[in-house]
Amino acid sequence: MSGQPGTQVSEARLSSSERYLAELLSEAGITLGGDRPWDVRLLRPGVADRVFAQGNLGLGESYMDGDWTCDRLDEFFHRLLRAGLQHRVSPARVAFHVLKARLLNRQNRRRAWQVGEQHYDLGNAFYQAMLDPRMTYTCGYWREAETLAQAQEAKLDLICRKLGLEPGMRVLDIGCGWGSFMGYAAERYGVECVGVTISREQAAWAEQRYAGLPLEFRLQDYREVEGEFDRIVSVGMFEHVGRKNYRTYMEVAHRCLKDGGLFLLHTIGSNDPSPGSDPWIDRYIFPNGELPTLAQISRAAERLFIVEDLHNFGADYDRTLMAWHANFQAAWPRFREQLGERFHRMWEYYLLSCAGAFRARDLQLWQWVLAKGGVPGGYRRES
């Protein structure tokens, strides 16, 4: 973790809001001004006021500004979330964010492209430095893996086996990213794939990387997909759909899947049914994102699909994010001049706060296997 120049705020000079913040943090075993890796050190005044006024938006922005630091952000968030402190701070700005999510369709066709432009189009070189060789930007499967590359290939193979892929099948990948699943499935299982993405950078990289394989990459919103497929997969894209569009998304998948076909949905999930996403994540990382709940996905699939299997391996995302963070830190000298120190602290906060959230089991990772008409005799999960 990189430090910031500055002098730690003296405990004797804490304001009333800082003293209250210290009391809250102590409930999670975190000390304001302590020397343990998860303790917080204030470098400038005003952090507590921003936190109580803006919640995680103020906490994250003040970290980006170098107003406070912590040696292990992942452990800080793990402890904070396990103690439920996020429910003790409910500023008006967070309430407004929730109201917007409830009233507006922030993931309509026009706005759907924003996340591609802001996040995924950062540059392929940047993501190549952080991710595995296949550029798989979703949770790895660490059951028997020892490296990030092994965990990602294990995840891709798990999906292929859950779908029962066979040579000659035609597969749709909704939100195909850099094509890691499509390339793997074509190489190892002999299938043909069509993938859709809203990122120009991803589509261009994937077309070059997998030239010669029976793969088609479309720069297209999922609502515009046409065609009929033996299998459908969607890995790490449903987080961008939004609750107002969950049913539409399922209807598209149902329309495109052959009778008797299987659809695997891989998504981060939330325990909290409140509308919208974390305001800091929404502003700086994934604009217009929203994490679904089990009930929301189930309702969206009703009368369209049979839920054959549900698999939660969210704890594996902690290890995946920590591996990405290690790669990011090692590669940072190459990007420092281009992206700057504020971006560095933003990306640290993103990766490590998410790792802490999965470690605290505040976030989940679900793989759903949905069948159009159900599997005769029942479905048998691969593991």
C-alpha cells in the first residue's frame, strides 16, 4: 500500500465527529491512529465530516485525496463490514442515490454504453498487466488452483462442464468481455460462439486474439441480440443490467435459447435489496451498476426458466481480487505517469474494498444454471 505525505492528526486534537468515528470503528476492532495494519491514520482534518455527510462516497474520495491511509484496506473493510458499521451511517446523499435508482432506469439503451467507455476502455495494456493471460475479468475458481491463471481456467472449464458443451454447439455469450470464455470453449470443447460487448477495446482485442476460431464478436447491447443458440452464458455482465431490466434480460435469453437448452448466469450478488449501487463505485468504477439479490433473479426467471442449480463461491472472489491487486501494484510503475497517483489510490480502494466485502461475506458470487423446459430426469452439477 502506498503512503501519502502528511502528518497524522493528533488524537488529542480530534473533533467531535472524529471522536464519534473513532467510537464506531472501535466496535469493529479498528483504532483511529493505531499501528495495526487495519487501523486508520488521519492525515488531514475533515475526513469524519465527509464520511457522515456522504457515506462511502466521502470515505473513498477522501482516501483518493490522501486525507487518510491504512496499510491493509482489505482488512479494514473486512472488519468494518463484519461489524455492520455500513448500516450505522445513512447520509442524505445515499438516500438520494437510492431514490434515483428506484425511480429511473439508469441502465437504459443510451446509458448502457457508459460503463464500457469509462471502465472497460481504460486500455487493453492496463488490463493485460492486471489480469491472467486470457484477460478474464471475473471471479476465479480456486478449489484446486494455486495461481490466478489456473483459477481462471478452472472457472472457464467449470462453466463448460455445467453447460454440457459438445462439439458443434452454437453458444451465445452475453457480455463476452475480452472473449476468454469463448476462446476457451472453442479451443477445448469445439463449439461456435457469438459474443456481445459494449466495449470497443474489448471487441478489438478479442477479434485479434482469437482470429481463426469460429467466434463472432458483436459491439451490441444485449437487448438487440437475435438468433437461436444451443447454450447461453453470461459471466460478470448481469451486474450492469439493473432491476428495471432483469425481466427483459431473461426474456432475451429465453427468446434466443433453443427448447431444452441451458443458460448459465454468473453474477455478483447482494444480501441487501436496497435499490442502486454503492455511490463511490457508481461514480468512479461501474457507472449505473446494480447488484441483484437471489429473489430478484428468481422472480425475473419465473415462467421462463427452471432453476436447475445455484452455486455460491463468493469467497473465491476475495482471493481473485487480491491477486489482481498484486499484479496491479507490480505493474504500476509502467502506468504512473499516464494515470497519476489519484488513480492509483482509487484503484487500490476499488480492489481492496471489494476483497474485504467478499471476505466479510457481504457480497456473493452466484452461478445459476437455468433450463428452458427443465432437464429430463434432473440436472447433475459438475464441480
